Amino acid sequence: MNTYYVVIFTSQRTENDSKGYASMSDKMEELARLQPGFISVESARDHEGHGITVSYWESLEAIQKWKANTAHQVAQQKGKETWYSNYNVQICKIVREYSFKGND
């Protein structure tokens, strides 16, 4: 794969409205998958509410368009008001990758 970009979103959840959060999270993942330039997404959260979501994109322009998506902006605002006590976003450029798959 050529150069691509990664958005690393780390967060600490509050205890507020977890049913609404799960529904919105599912909707945002579905919507992100439809965005031009989207490659993939991975996410995990521990029992204390610490989470990480890593999304992969073809370009910085694709990331910017996703950030500006109206439905995504609504989710971002709800996150600030209700679902997160804090979060951090990092955008990285991947210039090389390699992996080990073991005994496939």
C-alpha cells in the first residue's frame, strides 16, 4: 500500500447515556465507511471506559471532509457534552508498514 493516513482517537467515557452512545457509534462507523477515501477502522474500549479508535484514510482531504460531515459534527458535539470526559486526536502519515502473521 502507498502512503496513507491514520486518525487515532483516544478517549475516556463518562457513565452517561451508554445506550445512546452505542447507537451513535454504530451509525458513525457505518457513515464513515461510505466516505470517499475511507480505508478501514478498528476500535477497543476497556472496562474502565478508556478507548481507542483508529481509522485509516487515503488522504488528509478525506479526513477533513469526514470531520466536516454534518452528522459527524452532531456526534462530536454530543460527545463533548455527554459521552466523553476527555479525548485526544492524532493524525499520522504512514510511510511504511510491515507485519508478521505467524503460522498461517
